[in-house]
Amino acid sequence: MKEKLTRNLGIKLLSIPLAAIIWIIIINIDDPISTKVISNVPVEILNESYITASGQVYDIVEGTTVSVTIKTKRSTRDKIKASDIRLTADLAEITQFKRVEIVAECTKYTSYPVEITPKPKMLTVTLEDSATKTLPIQITTTGVVDSGYYVDSVKASPNMIEVRGAASTIEKITEARVTIDVSGHQESFKKEGLIPSVYDEKGREVDSTRITFSHTNITVKASILPTKMIPIEVNTEGILALGYTISQVEFGPEQVELAGESDILSKVHSIPITINVDNINKNMEVDIDLAEYLPENTKLVDDTTSVAVRVTLAKVASKDITLTEDAIDVRNLDTNYTASISTPYPTASIMANGNGDLNDITATDLKAYIDVSGLTVGSHSVTIEFEPSEDFQVIEPLEVTVIITDDTTTDDNPVDETIPTDSNLTDTVAQ
């Protein structure tokens, strides 16, 4: 057996490396070494605190994502995906030229060496002083609530946020904003986990990739109220200038939509507005601020904030009527007295209440009277009074002179006015 094993020993020893070479050749023919390129592989940044600890921030000029060339056996190469590759850049290793080497590795497949070459091989950054700014959270709404409902208010929690980043970027930021969708809502609701965005003074969104927020989850509460259409009523108060009457009162809008709790709206039937027209003698136009007349705990839904009112005046009809004695009633005259009104008789100027026609009004219709209670015999100046009328009014007060006489005055020795005839006298004498 020993002889058999040692026979042709040199040839046998030579066959071992020859077999290995042949095996390698066979393997390379069947599963050769090859390459492939994977694009847009993200680079992980390590040790950011090395930059921020110095009061600076960085921005990546080149190398946020890179392409990698993979060189390995075809069988392994075909299995490797972008997620299997880890690319890192350690900011603690930054050079004076502000460049950091990108290190690549693939730990998933270790049966055969995998060579990974990133392109570019270096991460290029810029450094800048950092800055912070505190901003209120603004809330914008999208969509429309159901008909008959109104978004009363939206409140963010927290309502302030601090943003931090490169000074040149922070300087541009003027607003922090979150957005909620109110479509189809009929009741108040809360939305959590909203991510803020930042904007410049022209309303353009600022890239927040390199900005840090003190809060990244904002909660918004939206208050939804029912609405109701409420008519407006406009009334006037006061006395116009003499000789004028209100011809027309026009106003608009004639109704507004109010929002409020259901139990409050159920008690609101109108919005009464009163306009003072004291002593005006020309048409009046005025805008009334609705806020002063809204029922408590309600608010306007639309953009209407005032009511435009126009009061149109008209000249009042007038007429002069002479009051004769028989048209003036004497009241409270002592039963033993007689009263007479001296001439000339007074003339009453009357004015229509509204636009009434005075053509058919006579002195009797004025229902004039004088009150002579307590007056004694003699001549007196007395003011004429008039019964109130819906059709007209007397413009100015009038006075008349009334003469009162006593009906009971007689002579001390009255004479019998009965004279006997001659025949009667004869008969008397004969007797």
C-alpha cells in the first residue's frame, strides 16, 4: 500500500495545484467576477455634534446621495440592493478643505469579498454660524365644512415653535405653518402629529431639510359651529326737521349668516338696528357696524361687517286754514257767562303727517278749542288747542281774544211793559 501511495509522487503533488487552478478557471467561467452600478445611495452622516458643538451648522454641497460601483462574483452581485449598502461620512474627520471621506461597506454578503467604490468618494460641505428664531404657529385650513356649519376657530398646541439652522436660512424665515383639512366636518375635532413647514416673507416655502424644530408634532383643535340666516330690521327714532317726512328706508344686506351654539341661535330671530333721524332735513346715508348689534356669543360667517342704510326724505304737504268762531269750541265756560271771539279770526298752518292730501281738510276738521275755565267777565287772550290727528298737525300755536259777558245782569227798577187798553181803564173806573 505504501508503495502504491508513493509511486509517481511528484506527479501526484503537481496535480493538486493543477486541480485548484482548473477549479478556479471553471468557477470563473461559470460565476465570474463582475461589476454593477447602483445610483442614488444615501450617505449617512456621523458625529454631527462635532460641528454643532462649535456653534456652527453644515450644509452638504456634494455627496448627499452617490453612485456606487460593486465588484464581486456575479452570483453575489445580483443579490446586492441599495439597502444592503451602508455609506457613512464621519464629520469628526472633516478636512481643512471641508471634505469628508465616504466609507462604503456591505455586511450582508461575506462569503466572497465585495468591493464597493462610491462616486464621488468625498462628501463636500459648507460651514456656517447657526441661528435660532421663535415663531407663532399659523394654521391654514383646506376643504369646506358641511353646509350650515362654520369653522369658528383653530388653535395649535404648542402655539410657538423654535427653528434652528444656518443663519442665512433662518433669516429668510418669517412664518411657521401647519395645515388641516376640515372637509365634511360638522363637529369640533382634533388633529395630532402635524409637521410644521416654514415660509419666507413672500409666502414661498423654505427648504427645512437642514432646519431643526423644537417641536415636530403639532396638535390642532378646530371648533365647528352651526350657522343660521338671520334677517336684519332697520327702524328710525327721533323727530325730523319741520316740514319733512321719511319717504323710504333702504338697507343691505337684508340678512346675514350667524354662527353660534344651537341653543343660542334658536333664540335669535332678527337683528334690530335703530337709526337716529333727529332734526335731519336731507337724505341720509350711513354704514352701521354690525358688531355692535350681534347677539352675544355669535359671530358673522361671511365677510360682511356692516349694513349700508339710506333714509330718503320727502317734503310734507301744508295748508293754511282760517278758524272762524263757529270752528272753535269753547270749553269749561261758566253757565252764567257768554263767550265771543273777536275778529280778525286766526289762521292755522297745518302740515300733513306723511304724504297725506290736505285738500279736503276744513276748519271743522281741525277740532280747535279754547279752555276758559276760571276766566271771569272781560277780555282775555287764550291759546287755541287742537285734538290730535293722524292726518295732520298744527305747526305753530295760536291765540285768540275771547270776550266773556255775564248773562244775569238786570236794571234795579224793572218796568211792567203791559199797558191797559181804554176799555179796560173805563171798566176799572166804573167799578
